[in-house]
Amino acid sequence: MDGFPIHTFEISNKNGETHYVRFNFRTEQGFSALTSAQAAEIQGTDPDYFNRDLYNAIEEGNFPAWKLEMDMMTPHDIQNVDYDPFDVTRLWKNGTFTTVQIGRLVLNKNVGNQFRDVEQGAFNPGHLVPGIPGPPDFLFRGRRMFYRDTQNYRLGRNHNKIYVNMPLYAKTYVRDGRPPTRLNMKNAPNYYSNSFNGPIPYVDEKRPREKLQVLESNAIDLEPLSYFYNHILEDEAHRQRFIENVVRTLVPVTPPVVQRAFKLLNLIDRDFGRRVRVGYEVALAQVQAERAAQATPPPNLPIRNFPTAEEPPEHPSTKGAHSIRIY
């Protein structure tokens, strides 16, 4: 399947020119989807199905790969599109951007130790290379601030010195504290500035001087949802699977909330709202029939004895049969 990071990143080149991009991972394996019923069946009978499939493919040399693409807009494009390109809940409209392939992601090796190589990994969206100042939206600002706190809590203050997180080369004043500390910068001074060739703050001289400020609104915008239903979904079969998944989430919801959901779906698209309502009524009738069948009293079954803390009842014919007399 494809992967679509939700943020719009600001990037700049060596000349200080700014562009706004979204990074996408396009699968080279082809696209294959499971229905919800198929997924539920596999989950119930073989929960390790996908993990085993991925592991075996890598071991056999059939390395999964994705093309790394970049959807790109200029500052002029950003100001002239008829939608918010920084909205993390929507897709960019086709025809409003340029796509460039910039690399490939290949999974060519299974991990040697799950705990060491995966569970102790610490990924921080604040770790950006020069030329990528980062997205200007407020969601990313929060992630940049708080990811490090969560990793400090989960892995410790020196999580960047755990083997899987260690950079190839680093000089830093962040030292001491909870293990692991590794060489801990040896006897280098832990203050700035100093006279012992300590690290100095990095300043990107080519970073753009002007910053884009994004003004966000809390108004509900249904246009992206309508565009997704009418233009992103590929065919009628795809659209029907989407409707069935929406219906499945509405069945356990209380009736007043369901009615509000119908109004919202009808505002997105009349056909969408109508088909979801019909599907919901059919699914609800099926659930009610199943509950009625389960409410039918079971047939009379013979009573079986089971261990209990209560004393067994006395029986006239066996009274004294197990008594012991001592002379």
C-alpha cells in the first residue's frame, strides 16, 4: 500500500528559494486491498499473517520497495489554490502541484533483535536536516515540542546514546544523567563558550529570511470529503467498500448521534448519505435478528456436577458408610 505523510513541509535550496512539499511513498509491489470481512477472518485465524509475509519476503530476497516522491508547490501556487494546502485532514487536489521522484525506500534486512532494534527506537520530527525548516502548521509544532518528552519518559534522558539511536558522529553539551552515557564526551567541557574547540551552534546561512504564517480556522470544511468521495475513490466497487466500512462504525452508535451523522454525510454528498442510510438500516436489522436469536432460551440440558465448596447433601442409605471407629 502507499503511504502519505499528512504535513506540508517547507524546504529551501542553496539559493534560499522556498518550496512547499508533501512526501509520498508509492508502493512498487502493486496495490492489493482486503475487505473488512477478509481482514477479520485473517485476524481471527492467523494474527501474524502480515508480519510473517514481510519477514519471509525479506529473507527470500524479495525486498519490498517504495518510490519516494515529492508533491511540490511554489509560494505563488500556495497563495492561488482554492483550498488550504496546510490542512492535515485533506489531500491536495490533482493538477495543482508538480510531482518529482527523489528516492526509494527498500526494506532489505530483518532486524536482529526486536527489542534492541525496534522497541528502543526514538524518532523525533524535530530532527530535520538543513534545508527543511519544517511544516508551519500548529500540529507539527506540537509534535516537534513533545516527542522528545515522551522519549525521555519511555527511554531515558540519554536515549540518543542507545545503540539504535546513536548518530555516526556527534558533539554535544547534552551529557551526564541516566545511563547509557557511553563515552560521555570524555573530559571535554560541558559549557559554551569555551577555549577547547567545543561544538558551536549551527546557523544555516541560506535559510529563507521570510517566514510564512498560517492562519487556521475551526470552521468545518466538507469540500475535501466530497472531493475524496467523488474523485479519489477509483470505481464503484471501491466506493461500496468505503460505504460498508462507514456503516459498520455506525451500527453500535446511539440513535441520536446516528441521525446527526446522517445529516453530516448528506451535506458531504447526497448519494453518499443516502447509501450509508440504506446500508445502516440493513446492518441494524441483521444485528437485531442476531440478538433475538441469541435471546432464545437454550434447550434443557442435563445438570452436571462441578466442584464446589458446599458440603454434599446427606443420603439416608449412605449415612455412616464412611465413618471410622477406633478401639
